[in-house]
Amino acid sequence: MNVTQTESLEIIAFRLNDQSFCVKTRSIREIRGWAPVTPVPHSPREVLGVINLRGTVIPIIDLSVKLGMPSTEASERSAIIVTDVNDMTLGLLVEGVSDILTVPAESLQPVPQSAGQSAKYAEGILAHQGTMICFLKLEELFAAGNATAGEDGGGETWQEF
């Protein structure tokens, strides 16, 4: 990511499996509390189901599963981040939203080379108030044909349901 010293990043930070992640606020439409979903038969493991969002049916994705981590147990503290990615609207289940922040762009550090292929799903790492926050690239994570992170590519993608 090419940034100048004077730029800042507007992000929304959230928790998954006791880890911090963030995305750009400009891709976020809204943040909702958890609501039950309608399951879709034969959908990929990360697709929890669908909800009706003001007349539009959108898929709800367990972002933990999409990232190759254990699934998130939905609770009253959980949130659904409704986002527009690659001309699609979808909801991302997270354990909870922790902050909406504006941080200096220079605080974004590159993902270490040792992270391998998973580095393509992250813009970088932010060090903020003693914590490390992984800055996700939703466009890459939900690109057409991307299997769930951690799979060998033989799995379905959510767009196929």
C-alpha cells in the first residue's frame, strides 16, 4: 500500500477468536446486532445462512471460518458487519466491534514474508495501543473463486450457493 506521511486510515476494529482485525470503514454499510439466519442447504461451511435486510436477501458469513479459524458462537454481544465487497452485499459475523478509529497511515506495517499465501488477504498489521490489529483485504478475501482460508482450494465458495 502506497501512502504518504500525512494520510490517515479510517477503520473499524473487531474481535474474532480473541484476536483483533480491522477493515476500512468506507466498505461498511452498517453494523447490526446478531439476528437468527435462515439456513441455505448445501452452502459452504462459512455461510451461516441469509437474512432479509430491508427487502434484500444477503448472505451472512462466519468471518472466523472464512479466515480458517474455529467458528464464532453467535451471542447477544456478536455483531453483523454489513459490507459491500466486489459489487456484493454481505454480512460478516464477528464477536463484537471494538472501535472505529482514525490512525496514521504510516502505522500500517507490512505483513511478514513468513506469513506465506495468507499475506494476500491482509493490507498489513497495525500496532495500536499495545495491540496488533490485522488489517484485512475484503476484496481479496471475497474475490471470485477464493475458497475458505486454510482449505486446499477444493471447497466451494459462498457465491456458488
